[in-house]
Amino acid sequence: MHALADERPGAEIKALAGHRGWYRLRVGDWRVLYLSDPPGIVIDRIVNRRDLERALATLP
């Protein structure tokens, strides 16, 4: 979460294809799915990498 707050370069952040404004932060085996909603972010869920595809299917 500090990587998101500090906007560290090199943080493992990736935009989610097909989900405008949504991003994924990789932390070991865990993925943080969040919506970039200026002036901040909204963390939607934290999932294990094996459950990522199922979680992506339920995003708006």
C-alpha cells in the first residue's frame, strides 16, 4: 500500500485491459485491484493471484 501512496517508480502496477481506470498492484502472490479516482484511489479487493481472473470478471 505504501507503493500506491508514495507513487514509487518501479512499483509493480499495471493497468487492467478492458477496465478503464482500474489497476493492479502485485505484492508477492497477492494482487490489489483498485480504481484510480482522483484525487485518490479506491481499493476494491485484495486477491490471491490464482483467483485474479475470477475477480476481474466481476469488476464493473
